[in-house]
Amino acid sequence: MVVLDSDINSAVQIESISWKRSTIGVDSGIFTNFKIYMGYSTLDQLGDTFSANYIQGTRTLVYSNPSYQVVAGGPNNWFTTTLDTPFWYSGNNNLIIEFEWSTGAGSIYAWHWAAGPNRAIFGAYGSDTSDGSENSIPHMMINGPVGLQSETLGSIKATFGGE
Amino acid sequence: MKRALLACAILATVSFASIDVGSDVMPNSKPFCGD
């Protein structure tokens, strides 16, 4: 899926993402070879080839679990995946969040919203191209430190001299 | 002659937040589907 910079509206060090379970489906599931990638995109609408949607060189593996048990909880409960590797989103360009898993058991539904045409694509595991697109993406929380990166902005050195 | 050297660093202020993207509109869109 692609999340627009105007939807995020901030720089953020993404440490985890949360979804809100909907009123249907089951409360837990297990997914094999589950991975999450993040990266940047200039596109507001995704094309058919997964890798071509990224700004070259920005696709980053942020979570990997060979057997991921998702415990979503009851209807309307928020559930969270904490990333293995936090992802720094600068606020410039759009954010792609890509999920993949090979097999699984249990279907967990999350609340979605009407985001616009081709905001998500889906396809078979391992496929380079999609089987279709979606106009809706999950209602999410993107969690982490917001604003400027924690870094030294500068230093002030003053020399006072006198006789 | 007296000389003094003052050096200080300014750290950016960072706060933790949850950025809410979207709203509850459709309960039945494509799930994390294992079945």
C-alpha cells in the first residue's frame, strides 16, 4: 500500500504500526514467512510491478518472522506489530508499506478507509506483479518519535578574551 | 590575558506520537487472510 505524505504530515521514526480489528473475522491467526518492507515512492497510485513503485534503493526490510502469530483481540481492538528495525520517514515523498506471507491460518480483518484509486495492490506470494488493486487501505496508527531526528543540530562556541 | 571557551550542544526535541491514518469506514476489506 502507499500512504501519502499528506496523510502522515510529519517526519517520524516508525517503530511500530497498529491496525484496528473490524467486527468480522477471527481474533488471531498465524502467518508463515511474514515480512514487512517500507520505502519511499513518488507515486500516489501504485502500478502493477511491486518493485517499480519504490524510489530505487529505498525498499527496506523492517520486520521478518518465519511464523508470526497475530493476536488481534476482540472487535475494534487495536493490535500492533513492533518493527525489528525502525524506519526513518522524512516526510518527503510517499511511504510504501509492503506485507508478504507465504501461507497462513486465520483471516483477520481490519477496518479500512476509502483512500483513492490504486492505493494498494495484491498478488501471489513471490510474484513480481500484482493480480489487482484496491481503493481502500487499512486504518492505521504509525507510531514513533515525531519531528526532527534526535541529533545534534549544532554547537555554539564562544571565545571570550580580555586583557 | 584571560580566555574562556564555552561549548554547548543543542539537541532537537523529539516526542513520541501515534499518527492516525484513516478512519473506520469498511469492516470487510481484504484481510490478513490465511484460510
